[in-house]
Amino acid sequence: MTDFNRRQFAALAGASLLLPLFNIKASAATAPRVVVIGGGFGGATFAKYMRKASASAKITLVEPKTTFISCVGSNEALVGISTLQKLSFTYTKLKSLYGVTQALSPAQSIDAVNKTVRLASGAILPYDRLVLSTGIEFRYDAIEGWNQSTEALLPSAWHAGPETTKLAAQLKALPKGGTFIITVPPMPYRCPPAPYERASLVAWYLKKNNPTAKVLILDANATFPKQPLFEEGWAKLYPGMVSRIVGNVTAVDAANRSATTADATYKGGVLNVIPPQKASALAVSAGLVDATGWCPVDVHSFESKLVPGVHVIGDAAASGLPKSGTSASGGAKAAAEAIGNLLTGKSVTDPVIINTCYSRLAPDYGIGIASVFGVDAATGKIAVREAGAGTGMSPVGASTSYRRKEASDATKWFKAMMADTFA
């Protein structure tokens, strides 16, 4: 696999390869009612591609916010490389170009028997097919001392927006020579490489503004995505500045900015707790969640294995896909195609989904990975397909100019992905 092919693959995955690897055709001239709850990467992409799958469907997007703020890129906003404004997108074109109706009241409950969604406003939305794309929620019971009250003191910034701004202020106020602690929860969680990207960019900021400060990662996982590339980058860019200890954080002291594992207690000037995660409370109340805390789905259509007629996409789904923006987008397109077929009595085909993920270790230092996922014939589960030209991880030992090109590719990939979803 050549570098050119891998880069070409990753760049295209932000644009044409993010398009579904199947032909979308308009359905019969009926008016099926399709409701999608949640306007993130999964929900917004689904709404757009559902229109491509069905010219006549009545598509309602239940999303109380008028602007989506991307978590992808929020680590850059945290350290001042980017801004939250550049990560903000509206649903205007989904409505004007694709005939999507946006319901601005939050979903309150789901009645799967009568096929209705009740909104907080009291409105009732009937559906023929329902898609849940509500992302993740935090497990407030998982870490002693970390809860909804102490979250204000220890913002996770795992939802981009005001928490990003609050954590940025704490980073700026870190005492000279202090330690910025990041805790990483057990897998699975949203965007697996993101804590390590955050550690890298915080180190970049500190190297410029507080060069004697340190970054400490307390990691519940023995290994992590793109580990050789991150470790190589830390040694090259931030020697002696970034350290990582494997140990699950079981308790925190918000007032003292300390975190405790089975082996020791660590105190920092900033404590950034990224908590364990699960599917949303709405998914739980609708009976879509199993003992894992996530929603098991049929990997061909993303239809719930527990509640017929309801499909779950994005981070909440236990589909075998990474919990990433591009996976959510790819899964959304596969679900749109499947639902279009189900509504017209056609068979559902096996999805092919591409996941591409870039991480920045500095403004001009990028790393990436690209994978093709499909249904494994032997297991019936979604898995990485045989590696081929254009797939794989950035090479270890690449030149400075290569990493600079990867950083440039990351910018192009993000722009293409957002245009694909919101334009």
C-alpha cells in the first residue's frame, strides 16, 4: 500500500467515499412517515440520505437545537487552533433542499406499540419507521465524587460548546509547572482517539505558554487506537512532557483536582475527567438497551434487535462500528438505504461502511487511519474487511513533511464530511 493510495483513500473518504457504496433510488409514490431523533452526525446525515432513498417520505428531524457544534475539531478549539464558530452548522439546507421538517421540541418518550413519539411540547409524531441517533450519555454512578454537581468544576468537554470554553479557561489558568490530568474511560466510548489527541494538543499549548507543565493520562485501557503514532509523536514533539499510566479511575476529589486508581492518587492543576459512557436515557426508557448499556442492532439495517420498527445509529448502537463521526455518517446512509428498501418491500443488502479518523498532535502534525467495514459472512457481525490499497494507518517513522501533509488532509477531510452532512 503506497502512501499516495492511503492518503488518496482518506481524502476521498471525506467526500465521495462517504457516499454510500450502493445506488440510492426513489421509493414508490407513497408518503411513509420517518422520524429521526437527534441531529448529530448520524441523525442529520440520515435525514439527508433518507430523502435520497425516498422521494416521497415525510421526514421529521426531532432536534431542539438550531445549531450543531461538532465534537470533531473541538480539541483544536480547546487550545485556540480553531474556534467553536468554525465547528457550528445549521440545519437550514436539510430543510430547504431536502424537505426535512425540524421539530424543535425534545423527544420525551417512544410508544413502539402505537408507533408514536411524544415531544416535550405535548405533540405526538406518528411514524412508520423511527431512527434513534441520540449519541452518548455519561454514567454518573461510575466514578466516586464525579457527578452532575461536580461536573461544573471538572468539565469533560466531551460535548463541544460551553464546556469546551470552560476547560480552555482552566488550561490557561494552569499554574506554572502544573499538571494537566486527563482520565480515559473504559472502552467503548465516543471517539476513541480523542483523549490522546487532546493530550497532544494540550501539550502543544503548554509547550508555548507553560513549558515546565506536564500532561498526565490516566487510562483505563491497556492499549489505544493509533498508539504507536501517538507515542512516536509525543517523543518527538514533547519529550518528557506527556506521560501515560494504565489504571482505571475509581474516584475523584473535585476540590483538590485529584484522581484515584487502584494503585495511587494523582493530583493536578487541572483535572479533565472523561467519564464512562452509555446510550441515552431515551433509549433506555424505550427498551432499546441491553446489559452492555448500548443498543444491539441488526447489522444490515440497524433495526433494533429488541424493538421492531426502531433503528439505532451512531454512538448509541452496538453495531461493531467505531463510535466516530464518520462511522455514524456511514451507518446513517446504510440505514437510509435499508429503510427505503423496507418501506417498498425490497430486500436489504449488506452495508459497506468506511471509517476515516484523523488526529492532530500539533497544528502541522497529523496522523490518520482508514478502514472499510462490512458484514462478516462467518460471524454475521460488522468487522474490518481485508486491508487493501488505500486503507490502513499512517506509517510510523514518516517525515515531518508527511505529517504536515496529513494535517492538511485532516482539514480537507473535516470540511468534506461537514459539507456531506449539512449541505
